[in-house]
Amino acid sequence: MVQPLKGGAPEPRKVVVVGGGTAGWMAAAALVKFLGPVVEVTLVESDAIGIVGVGEATIPQIRHLNRALDIDERDFVANTNGSFKLGIEFINWRRLGHSYLHNFGEIGLAVNQTHFHHHLFRAKAQGLSGDLWDYCVNTQAARAGKFAPLERLASSPLSGVAYAYHFDAALYGKFLRAYAESHGATRIEGKIIEVVQDPETGDVERVRLENGREVAGEIFIDCSGFRALLIEQALQTGYEDWSGWLRCDSALAVPSKNVRPPRPFTQSIAHDAGWQWRIPLQHRTGNGHVFSSRYVDVDDARDTLLANLEGEPLAEPRLIKFTTGRRKKFWNRNVVALGLASGFLEPLESTSIHLVQSGISRFIQFFPARPIAAPERDEYNRQMTLEFERIRDFLILHYHANERDDSRFWIDVREMEIPDTLAHKMAMFRASGRIYREQEDLFTDSSWLQVMYGQGIEPRAWHPMADKLNETELHDMLENIRRIVAGAAAKLPSHADFIAQCCAAPDAAQ
């Protein structure tokens, strides 16, 4: 029976977060902020257990979390040695020597209730249009190395600069830890050696530490990384393996010295059997080579990574092995898995931290009464499953839609069978330029447009509504948008200057 506090309020729910790092401290910070006195949050972590910590790039949704937590953006960027991210440049993905930018901004402007790209494809067929990315301020700013927050483009209806961040994941964890502890979360240092379950229900009752201490709770958040200490080792939830589609199973990560001002975007450079990330921070550059060990051995992958650094490596490359996929349940009994404990989708589109944020947000939305109700848990799992699957399809698209014939890896991923959901989306776009954004799809129409078109999928037709403008009106509309976009981008300060003036880290030069 629930024991009421004075005044009739129930006792706070005891929530135990297992594991720190970005996932654990994001969960603790959000829980104490949004559920306040309803919960009592304890985080258990061990300094002796390292964190993976390769995720240093994000997508714009993280700004919503920061605002909700009342985090000052400039303080946050300075304290994490951060920089700003307008999108991701994909190099050699479609074919060797080809590149395009998947940026976060909108492209053009819908006209006559019809997406801009339909007008552009009509104009292209008539020889009137420029490049797709000429109509997006994010792309123009990225190409010029410029950045500043910009809500709108002058007095036009065109949307402004959409952005996310690059940051040091370890520093972000420390930043969130300070936030969470200042708002009431309690940290316990210790290595967990046993998970104790209720013999009747199978729920997790408590965890036992190496020093003999026990930490009990009603709800447990598993942020224990690939070990999945609670969700898998204790509850044996099961794992859905997606490595048949996403064939990379290894990553080598290494930081390097900066040799140039930080770009306001991530770079993803395709190699013979995978790809390399390049993430610019104020104090260093994050690098990694994601690859398939079925097509290249670790030593050759290491050589490829080191040969493609822009600056001197600051450490030895660190090997991380993984299997892409997801837990069969994200919330099982009284355990919710977040981060690597919930599954792994390679960091191609910087979704790892977002999926932590999304899982926390949904858990708060479905935060259970006593006892936990199965329908709430089932709905949480349904929504998280759909989001993982939509992201999975988007990642597969990058691999499958390629024109490369220089390596067995790229030929095989082009020829493989793909999920029906992705095949349908590609077929619809190829036939008519239409993009259908499904339920729980994280990525916008603009994102799907840029990657499908960037990877070489060109529509055979456009929406008939795009024919309403006459040729002169179409030409004038395109030129006006291109002029406004170019003018707005030209007025922005350089990315390096903006950081130096507004959010320079105190130790960035070290």
C-alpha cells in the first residue's frame, strides 16, 4: 500500500538509474526537472567502468531538451568545447568524388500548397533551375563556413538557420551531472555485481554493489551500455538483429589536433567497407571509422582512419564492436532501457543522443501510476519500435542507393533486399517526387528529399499542382528565393568568429 506524505501526497517514486555517461545523466536531469517531488532519483555508476562516448554530434531536437531544462545555450557550448552543426556532408557515398549536404534547414518554400521541390523538378526539366541546395540558407552558410542563429530570412516567409551541436560527450555528461545533482539527484559510486529480482513478479527489486551496499527502487532505468545489465542480463528481453541490412559491425575512434577553424557541419566520408566521421570541436576533432569486419580487417581499417585524419592523432584508435538492432522490448517489467542498452543504430545521422532524449520524453509522458499498467508499457514499446524502424530505414537508404562499383561492400549493399517500408518510400519518390512521412518518423520531408536526391534517386514526374505557375512566374519565384537565401548567408559571421565572441571554451586552445 502507498504510504501518504503529510497533506495526503503519496511517497515519491524511487527511480534508480543504472549507469552514467550521456544517457544516464540525461535521464537523471530530465526526471528531477520534470517530475520533481514525484520521484526520488538515484544514479549508480562506477568510475572503474568506461563509457563508449563516441557520440559527439546531435540533431536539432536536442535544443528542445536544453530549453526545457532552462540550460543557457552559450554556457552549454562553452562548457562542452562545443561547436554548431548545420548538417552532415556526405562524401563518396553516391560515387567516388561526389558529395552533398544533408542539412537541417528547409529547402525553398511551399507554393500553392505544394512542396518546393516539385516546382524545382519541373523547372529543372525546363532548364530553369539551379542546384537543389541553392535554395537553403543552411547549405549556403555551411559552404562558406558561417554561422549565427537566425529565425527568419529578413522579412520573407523563408525559415532561418536550423542547427544542432557538436560537443565533447564526456564533458556533456559532466555538465548534466552537475545539473542533475543540483536539482536533487543522488549519485552512488559503485560497481554492480548482482541484480536481485522479485521471485514472484520477476521485477527488479534492487542492485547489489561490490562493497555490499544495496540500492532498491520501484523503477529502474538501464543505461549500462552494451552490457545491458538489467534489460538483457537480468530480464533476458531479447534482441532484434538488423545487421543483415546495416552491415557495419565495428568502429575505431580517435581524437586529433585541430588544423583549421571548425566547420559548422559534420563530415561523413565513405571508404571501401564503411565510412569515417569527422566532428569539429573547439579543442580537437573527433574521428572514427565505422566498418564491416566481413569486408576489411581491423588493421586495414585502422590504417584507413589514420591516413585520413586532418591533424595529428591524440591517442591510439579505440575499437568498438557492435550489432545493429534493438531490444525486443524497451520497457520490460519495471525496467526501461536507454542508450546503448536499448539498441544500436550506427551514428551515421547522429541519432544516438536523440533516441535517449526521445525515450526519456516518452517515459515521462507514460510515467506510470502504481502499479505499472501493461497498456502504458505496451504503447511506449510500440512508439519506440516505430521510431527505431524509421531511423533504420533512413540509414539503409544511404547505403542501398549508391552507384559505386569499386568495392564488393558497396555492390552488395546496393543489391541487397531492403525493408518493404523503405522500398515503398523510394518507389513513390522515384515515380512522382512525393514523400510520405510515416508515423513516428524522426526525419522530415526535407531530410528524405536531400538524401534520396543526393544519393541519385531522381523523380520521373512532379505534382501537377506545380504546373499552376507559368514559366515566368516559376523563374521569378526561384530567382527570388535564391537571392534571399544567398544574401542572408553572406551576412552571417564566420563560425569561428561566432564561437570566439559568444561561447568560447576556456581551455579550447589547450
